Amino acid sequence: MSLLELAFLNEGKQRLSFRLEKVFYELDTNPAFRIIPLTTDIAYEMAAMGNALRDPGDRVIVATARVHRLRLLTADQRIIESDLVPVVE
């Protein structure tokens, strides 16, 4: 979902200050990054969270972190305050 959000930001009024192609290339080739696909487990986790988060993108990101037992690096106050997933602020 974060990849889609980057792509949408690049299309909209808030043009990114970096080249999207360069970021996607780095994500694809740098072993420090791992793209996690959307799975049925993640979709199920998203559904199980109820209405704790309204933004569908945030819900997918949080559900992915929960399924994979990951900590999120975020400044999003809604995610932080939800206490649904461990975060690094």
C-alpha cells in the first residue's frame, strides 16, 4: 500500500522531491528492503481490526505489520494512538 501511496502522491498536486523511479529501483534492488505482498492473512487481519482506523491504506499497513510481527516507523498520530501495532516514532 505504501508503494501505491507514493505513486498517487507523485501524480497529485504534492509532487515528490525525489524521482519515483529511483526510489522504486532502490526498493527492488537493495537487500535492506523487502516488499511484502498483500495476502489473505493480511486482508483477514484488516477486517478483524474493525473501525479502529478509518483510512484503508493505514489499515492495510497496520494489518501487514501485525501479521508479520513488525514494528512500524511512523509519525501518523492515528496509527500511534490506535495501539494496534508497535511503532517507532
